[in-house]
Amino acid sequence: MTRNQHADAPTPRANAYRVLVVDPDPALHRLVASAAPAPDRTEVIVADSPADAARLLENTPVDLAVIDSDLPGDAAIDFAHRLKRDHRATHTVLVTHKPSVDAAVAAIRAGATDFVIKPADPTAPGDFADRLRDAIAKQAADRKHHRRVDRLRNLCRKLNDARLDVSRQVDVLCHDLLDAYQELAKQLADVADKQAQTQADWEQSDRSDQALIEPSAEERAALQPQVMPTPGPSSPDIAEQAFEQLIASELDLEQLIRRTLEFTMQQTGPTNAAIFLPSSMDEFSLAGYVNYDCSRDAADLLLQHLADVVAPKVADADGPLHLTDNDDIANWIGDDAAWLEDSHVFAFAGSAEHEALAVVVLFRDHAEPFTPEQRAALHAVAPRLGDALHRVIRIHHRHLPDPDENEDWQDGDLFGTAF
């Protein structure tokens, strides 16, 4: 323990618990020094007057101020008020030889943690030492709480900045995906028109030339135009194999989300689709989506609702979710069912090692329900999506510290998780 005898030249140790004694009486200095717990971590700094203490506080923060309330006039109470206003992290203990109700009330109004009577015998502090230790323990707990609050605020600010950045990227990604799907649909329609025209031309030619020899079955088959397959659900085994080949070498999270949405569109046709990834503490955030028939403003609110309410429920469910009418939606979601009224909903989780690493939610008007074939194909690819996300996490986050050796992981640090 170090006792600094002059307020103008304090030399407190880093990370020490600092106690400031405002009293010209050396007996109180020694009393506080003897009563303070953990001598190897406690700095006792002294100032003869509130003016000296104020100059000291300009460069040296303290945790606890022990002030003699018997200083001339209202100097002690005024200085306690000043500490409460300008140094909120510093706790205050007022000590006196002449206790009174008015003095105690004034101390409490000044923000003092305690109002203590000086012991008659400085060598036997008794209750004074216990009260001082209680004040130090209370301030230490308060300081720890404030540090944790500050850390959580910083994490929340960083998380919000990251969410906004991801939202901007997701918006661009989803618009590109929708444009690509619309272009694909247009090309398929053009091919179908050309096939129909070719078939019509062939039939017209056959009718106008009766003198020609009727072509054989083999020749007729050779003349038939080749039909391009249109998007549609595959069998579960084929869907699983196709999806696994599609993402086999994909190590970029954004591209993995994009390919998953494209594959979903191929299996179901036009639909609203969203992929949510876990952030922390059973919360999910949007990673990618396709907006089929929602307005832009409504989509933003609906997607946030799905992330907050629907995604956690799907992650905890034993299997895929299939809701076919408003009663099913109300029974499963509860008071928030109005967001998906008159919709047909299918959702599933992509899991690995018994942990949901993604939740996929699809919904559209109940007039266009998801068929059993579509649901079976998507359910079959769910494990492959979980495995792919687990691979991306393992590769891109291998530099993160061991959770057993890092305090932030143990406290549930949002940045200690995979997403």
C-alpha cells in the first residue's frame, strides 16, 4: 500500500484501488490505511483540503473518497456534491467526530455512500474498518457493473454497424438474384415459344406435302425438338446429391447463401424465401432473401419479425415446419400470426452437431401451396446446408481464441460466436 503525502505529486500504481483521504489529520490517514483491505492492491492518497483534492483529481481518478465532514464551513459537503456531479464513478464516505442527524442527512443528500464516526482510539478502528471495507466492496461491485455495461454498449454498437452493413449487402444480393431468376424465366418462356412454333411448322409441312413418303418413327423422333427442362422439384435423393455438388467447394458464406436461395427457387418456383443465421443468445439475423410478392416497406418489417419470432422456434423444432392455414399459423406463432395471415409456410433448419446453423423460411399465398414433392426435396438438403455452414465456420474462424481461455466467450460475447 502506498500513501502519498502531497496532492500535487501522486504516484498511484496502475490497476490499484485508489482511496483519497481529504483531511489534514495524519491520524485519519493511518486509520484508513490500516482499515483498507488488500494492502498490495490499495493506494491511499491524501490531500489536506478539498482544493488540493480537486487539483489531484484533474489527473488522477480515484475509486473512494474519505472526507472529514468537520472541515471548516460546508467545505466537506460541497466537495461531496462536486464529486457526485463530476466524478460519478467515485464513491464518498464522510467521517466525523461530532455525529448528528442533520449532518447525516446532509451527507446522504450529497451522495455519500456512508456516514461514519471516527473511532476515539485510532489504533482500534473496530466498526470504522468494517464500514470502510463495505464501502470499498460496494464501489468495486459498482465499477465492475459499469465496465460491463460499457463493454456491452460497445458490442451492441459494433453489432448494429455490422447488421447495417450486412443488410446493404443482402439487399444488393437479393435484387441480383431476383433479376437472374426473372431472366431465366424469360429465357425458358422464349424456348417454349420456339418449340411450339417448330412443332407447328413441322405439322403444317406434313399436311401440305401429302405426296411425300411418310417418315418412319425413328425419323419423326429425330425431327422432334429437344425440350429444355423447367425448374421443378427433384426427388429427395436427387435433390440432396445436386445440392451437395453445387456447394461442395464453396467456402464463401455470401456465395453459399446465394447458391442455397437459387437452388430453393429451382425446387419451388416463385416464392418468398429468407435465410437466417444465429447471432448470439438465441437470436437470429437475416443473411439473404428473395422478395416475390411483398412491398419493400412491408418486407423489411416482416423479415425482422421472422428473425425475432419464427427463426428461433424453427431452430428449436424437431423437424421441418409446415403451416397450411391461419389456424395453424395462430396456434404455432400466437399473437404475431397476423404477419403471415393467408400464407402457406414451410421452414426448416440446417443443423450440424445438433446445433441449428441456419433457418430457411419460405412463404407465399395459400392459393399456391408447397407440394409434398417440393417439401421433401428441400427437407432432404437441410443436413447438407448445415454441413456446409459448419465447414465455413471451421475454416474461417479457426483463428478465434479457445472459449475456455477467453473471458469474453465465457460471458457470452456476441463476437465470440460464429456469426
